[in-house]
Amino acid sequence: MYKSFYSLAKAPFSKDMEHGDAFESTVYQEALNGLAYLQKSKGIGLIIGDPGAGKTFTLRSFKESLNPALYHVIYFPLSTGGVMDFYRGLAYGLGEEPKFRKVDLFRQIQSGIEQMAQERKVTPVFILDEMHMAKDAFLQDLAILFNFQMDSSNPFILILAGLPHLKTRLNLNHHRPLAQRIIMRYQIQPLGKEDVYAYIEHHLKLAGARMPIFSPTAMEAIALRSQGWPRVINTLTMNCLLYGAQQKKEQIDEEIVRLAAEEGGL
């Protein structure tokens, strides 16, 4: 209903948006630049941010930018399982049939990484998401598992992603061996007020908007309510479109934003 009322060709703020259509905020570009440096240097990187900051979309954009003939991406979000589940998941990702004993899995994974890099000339890229929930055993094992030729070689890219307190955990003494090997760190910050305005306009334009749908005061209210977090902006803006269409508002004002925010608990 709201699409026809506001003459939109498609739903804005879609989760399945192509990375080429992303709003190129300073924060987004900085994150991608950090990942590009990691791609060139290889080794271990850290991406952290609050819920709704856009971590997963940024990682997906990075994944889609890689040449599949040169990079093999293994996305692994199962950070709350056991250590053996962790090892098996990595082995499966490398195309291996997991061994039964941990020591054998350890060797199998390292061998699989080296063979992929040296024989096939393909760099394995491990994206480990939600790592703020990982057990200490996970983090401690990573420092050992991704140590090649007495730490003289990095035939892989490993990205650890999670909420900000992952950084705090890595600063603990028993995780220092891993923390000291991280060569790229980036914390995704919220969008500034001007970027929030540009972000909304960008997505509405992608959806086919031909006229301003949100008043300046409505945009300011969205920036204030969302505090600049993309996921909250998406949810709040969509709720506003629904409310605005129901109330036949040709242009959404701050009152519609207030109602939409209260209804959505934002």
C-alpha cells in the first residue's frame, strides 16, 4: 500500500540490497579500506560495532568484492558451540571431511589452508561473526590454529567480528597472544546527522522516489531517534512510510515519526 501511495517502484531499505547500491558513508568506506588493507597484507583483522551498525552488511560487501577464483570465503557464525564444532565447521568450509580427534582436526585445517594457498593459489578467507559470544577456548585456540611456519607466514585472511566488548575481552592477559597478531582493527561508528539525511534520501531514490517524502523536521526526528544506527533508521523509516500511507500524508512529518517510533518501541 505505501509503495503505490508514495509512487515507489520497490521497497526501500531492503536486506538483500546489492553492495554496489550501498550508501557510501565515511564510516562504510573506512571499514572497507581497512578490509582492503587486510586483503593485501593477509593475517588477522577485527571489525566491531554496536548492534545494527552494519557489520554484517560490510562483511558481505567485502565478500562480494573478492574474486572467487582467487579467494575462498568461509563464513562461520557458530561461535557459541563447542570447540570441536568450531574445528569441524572450519574443516567443512575448506572442503574436508572432518577428522574425529582434535589434534587431527588441527592438522587437517592447517594442511587444508596451506594446500589451498600453495597448490591452488587461492587464499582462504575466514569470517568469524558474533565472536563476542565465543568461549575463551575458541579465542585461545585461534592464536595456535592460525600460526604457520613458526608465525613467519600468513596464507590466510581471518576476520573476527562482533560487539565492542569483544575488544575488551581480547585485551585480557590470556588472549594477548591472539590480540598481538591482529594487524587491522576497526570499530564501526553511527552515522552523523547529515549522513542520516543522505542515507534516507539515497535509499528512497533507489526505490524510485520522485519527490521528497520526509519533511526536514521528520528527517531530524529520525536522526535523533535512531542515534545514527542504520538498522534503526531502516526500521523507523519503514514504519513511517506505513503510518504515512495509512493517514494519507503526502509528506511525512515529525508527528508521524513520533507515532512510528512509539509503536516500534524505538
